[in-house]
Amino acid sequence: MTLEELGVGETGIVKEFTDLEMSVKLMEMGCLPGEAVRVSRIAPLGDPIAIHVSGYQLSLRRFEASTIILQ
Amino acid sequence: MKADIRVALVGNPNTGKSTLFNALTGLNQKIGNFPGVTVDKKIGYSQLPDGRRAEIIDLPGTYSLYPKSRDESIVFSVLAEKNTDLTPDLVIVIIDATNLKRNLLLYTQVADLKIPVIIALNMMDMAKKAGIGIEINKLAEKLGVPIIPVSARKIEGIDELKTAISYANKFALQQDSIDVNSIAPGIIESISKEFGADNPYFALQLAHQHETLKFLTPAQSERIEELEKEHGFHTQKAQASETIARYNYINDLLYDTVKTPVTAHDESISNKIDKVLTHRVFGFVIFIGVLLFMFQSIFAWSAYPMSLIEDLFVWIQGGLRHVLPTGPLADLLIDGVVAGLSGVMVFIPQIAILFAFISILEDTGYMSRVTFMMDKIMRKVGLNGKSVVPLIGGFACAVPSIMSTRTIENWKDRMITIMVTPLVACSARLPVYTLLIALVVPNKNVWWIFNLQGLALTGMYVLSLVSAVIVAYVMKFVLKARERGYFIMELPVYRMPRWSNVLFSMYERAKTFVLEAGKVIIAVSVILWVLSSYGPGDRFKNIEQKYQQPQYTKTMTSDSLKRVISTEKLENSYAGVLGHVIEPVIKPIGFDWKIGIALITSFAAREVFVGTMATIYSVDGDADRIDSVQDKMRNAKNPNTGGPVFTLAVAFSLMMFYAFAMQCASTVAVVYRETKDWRWPATQFLYMTVLAYGAAFLVYHLLK
């Protein structure tokens, strides 16, 4: 399953990425394989979403979240 | 100013870097550009305890040495280029103690460049509050660098940091972080050998970034490209494995030096605020409320200082007129240069207020929430969540708004935002609209509450937003993206704004505007002055001679004589001649040569329209007396038809022209400054003029 499928408040562990270019940016921001991610909120119009990762809040678009595969 | 040691300040965004910079340097700073790019370069000076002077360079905030925006790309090139007047002797990496892990990524990259480093550990108080325990000495020992705890906001630890700067080593003593060579062994060795790179990480960065580095010659860059092919170097794969290796190192590092509480601080204050501010309903209501307040304030608060500035310049002009001997030189200085200068200075209050708001919104963290909420809508029309602020700011003035597009990382989104922002109805269009609407729209209510004039004005404002959105949508398909758009963005914790930063930001932006855009505006004003004060051949002389004849001097008062002369001179000036020349072109949209003159003169600034109309229809006093201009315009008769010149069709055609045409030298100047390529302002000028003509033509023929 991917990060996009998580609901608000749900937690997952990052396993791998489907998009190399996106993965480079995500990993720099601390979103690495093995890290726990929790969806903290969804924007009023349903996209983008905000996640809690490595001690801070990160926002990303649904499409970007769909490139993150969870364990 | 000479300095004994040069220090670069590096850190993630939202770590308090600029606050630390201000604390270290005080008011002792100057702002410029990095060579060849429009990235603000802030340099300040700091007196060290040992009596030496440190020059401090504030580099743009970044999460890593791999740049995501133009601003960020400057960081590596400043750190890496040897023997320039920017090459630092020492780097201070500022780290947010509440988010050590992500902040240390940048530190390990900088450390591996083998430049002497000091860590300034900011926000220790917040970390303590969050229950994060950091063993600073142990961490410093493991890294091999001094770590100085500071609180940039409370100005604590600044003296200790200065002492650390003065004791800093000339040589980099930090521990190696990761085994850089193992990431891409072949190419690192080749580049090190051929380019004399003194450390493997520098060589690796050259492989990654050679295409954008200004200090490499094209031949060098091509050679690196060849080496990459030879060694099968894949930049993203290498970057991915480097990042993973660095985070592994950081995890090991923090394992026995930092204790983080197990309980997630879920119900933090920030989270509670977010629940309201990004709420499905309240979120938008609050956002619209903030915008209305901002918009109102820009108008309301700037009105008084703007009229003060105008009065000041009127006073200066009067004084100069009194002191200087009359002649063309005095006229040039007073009506050309000083008038142009006043046209620049008058924007300062609006720019300062807009940037005060932007700086507060950014500082508190609200701006990223606006971006978060608006991204989906804006993306549909080819813009980006971050385009909201420039577009709204455009209601006040396009100039500071275009300056504020720098926060948009994506090149294509930023360009589209710059291209459409001038369409938004700025405050300079307001005098034109009010004059023309009052002229042709009856002051009547429809359906009891809606005033027709007010409706017309609202219509012009709505039209401006709609046209900006449509043009953005079209440009989305025309412009080719240089990079993939993405929206991976930190939502920082809410904080109180730092008022000193707000003041600095107001001051900086106003100064940049005066220095950069000011040059162009003054030049254009001088040209316009020449065009309207001189005529071809001896036409001017003939006019003066004509009115010296007794049939005029006897029958007219000297005041009305003066007015008649100046009107006739304007008609025969180069501007007047130009007006006649362009008449065939503007006739189809309902304009005569007099309006043509106003169109030409208002290419410097739209509000010049009222002043020019006042001169053409020879009104006593100045442009402030809109009533009298209005009366004269109302009475102006069309010599061909005998009816009034300003019919409903002509007035609305004119408003359409002013709504779409790029009649603002300051905006052209600032677009050039921000894009560093004259093709952008040229394209913008062209498409807006075409739109203006088309819209005016359509409206004129529909209403005629």
C-alpha cells in the first residue's frame, strides 16, 4: 500500500519508492525507508496532504504520496 | 570595508538563520546580488572579542547542497569556489535543536567539503520544552567541531559564538562523516585528478552540479560530462545512496547523544492552530479575512505617507524652481528628474506595507498553510499554491508582488506568476477607472442597493482576476517546464513574528526597489519629459511668437494665455506629433490623438493619464483636481460628430486598454530584474498590448 491510501491519524513505515527523482527529494527531507510517517491532516480541497515525519510536518501532493510504498 | 575573517552562514529554512545574522551584525549590513544572478546577497560585519573584524555572508536557506531553486544553487558555488571575494574561511551551520536529524544532513555535506565549521545550535529552549535531551559535548566530540548553543530570538549565546569564531581553526578538523569515495569511486578519482579537486566530496559535487556552476568553463563542464558517460555515473542514483548513507551516519551519531520522548507530541499548540487555520470552512474564511485586511491596509495606511511624499516633492520642485535660473536645464531637472524620482518614491509606503505583511505571514508559518490550502485550485490553472500571495499583492502594486515570486521554486510556475501578475488591477489603475466611470456611468442605484458606478468598478476588478487566471491557463500549455513540479514542503511550527526581521524586510525591499527600478523609471520620465517639452523644427518658437501678437495679449489674461500656449505646445511637441502619428492605429478603438498622447505618456505609469488629460484639456492647477478634469472632459466635443468625445463606448474602451496594457515602466524594470532576460518583459509587453487593443476594439464596437 502507498502513503496516499492512509487516512488522517494513520501511521505507516516507509518501505520503498516508485519514482527515483521524487525519492531523492523525499529522502533529503527525512522521509527515508524505515521511517515512520503519520498523516496529520488533509488540505480542505483533498490535496495536498500533510504528514508527520522525523520530528516535523511535511506537506506533499497526493501524487507524490502515491510514490511512497509502505511496509 | 576590510575584514580579517570571512564567515558564511548556512542552514535549513525556518531555523532562525536570518535572526542570527541580524543578531551577529546588527544594522551593520549591506544587500547586493551574487555575481550574475538575482539572488539577494546579505553581507554584514561583526566585531570579534579579540579585536578582529568578521565579514558574515548570509547564504539562502537550504535543506541540502543539492539545489531545488535558483536561490539554493548559490550555496554550493559560494562554498566551493576558491579564491574569490566570497570564499569563506569558516562556515557556521545553524541547526534547529528540535529537528536535529534533518538539519544535520546539510551539516555533514558542508563538513565533507573540508572547510572549517562551527555549529550554532539554535532553539535549545524549544527542544527542552519538547523533552529532547541533547548531550552537546559528546556530540561535539563525535563530530570534531565546536557546538555553540544559541537563542537567536533572545540574543543569547551570541558572544560565545563570536568567541568561537575568533578561536576558529584555519584547517578543517571535523571527522569524516561517510565514505564519499564509495558512492561513485571511478568518477571521483578522475575528476580529482583532472581538476585538482582537493577532496572527494568536492569532486562528487562537481559531477552533480557542473552544468550550473558558473566557475567552470564550458570546456571543463563538457569534460565532466564525458567522464560521467565513461564511468556510467547516474546523478539521481548517486544522490539517493549518498542521502541514505548520510542518514545512517546521523542515526548512529544521535543514538547515544540525543534522547527524544517516546510520546508523540500530537496535541501540540501548532497542531491545534492548524486545526482551525486549515479547517475546511474556517480555513478559507480566515484566509479571505486576512487578505481583505491586508488589501485594506495597503490602501489605507499608505494613503497618508504617499501624500506626504508627493507634497514633499512638490515642495522640492517649488524650491528648486525658485533657486535655479529658468531654462531648459532647470526644467529637465525639475519636471524630468525630480518628477521621475517622486514617481519612484511614492511607491515606497505600499511596498513597505506589503512586505511587512508578507514577512509576518512567512515568519509565523501561516504562508505555508495558505500554500497548502490553495495548491489544488492554483495548480489547475498552471500556477502554484505560492502564487496566491503575488496575485493578491498585485491589487496594490505589481512591483513588490513580482519581487515576492522568488519564493516559488518551480521555474515554470514562477514565470507564469510573473507574466500574469501585472493583469491584476493595481492601485495605479484606480484613478483612471474612477475618472472614466464618473464620466460616463450614472450615479444611480439598481435593485436599491447596488450603485451602478460601484458595480462598474467592481466589474473591472473581477475582470482583472479572471483575465489573469485565463492567461495563466493558456501559458500553462505554451511554456515548457524545465523541471518537474513538485510540492514537497515543510510546514513549520507556528511562531510569533520577529519584529526586527519584519522591519529589516520592509527596509530591504524598499531600498532594492528604489535602487533598481528607480533607475529605469527616472530614465523613462526624462525621455517623456523631453518628448512633451520639445517639438520638431521651430514649431514651439512659432507658437510663442503667435501669442505675443496683440490680438491675444490684449484680449486674454496672462493665466489663460499660458494655458492656451501650453496646450498648443503639447499638441506640437514630439509627444503630440506621435499622438497624431498613432491616431490611425487607435482610431478603430475610438481614440483620438489627444487620448493618444495620454496613452504614450502613461507608458511610464498609468496614473500619468489623469495628469496628461489635465494638461491636454488645460485645467488650472494639478491633476489632483479630478472634478475639473472631469468637467473639461465631459465638455470636450468631437469635431467630426459634434457630440462628446467621451461617450460610453470610448470611456469603456479606454478602461479596457488600461486594464490590459502594460503601461508601467516600474513593472517592466522589475520583470527584467527578476528574470535577467529582456525577452520576458518584451513578451509580456507585447501580449498585454495585443490583449488591450483587442479588448478595447471589442468593447468599443459593442457599445458604439
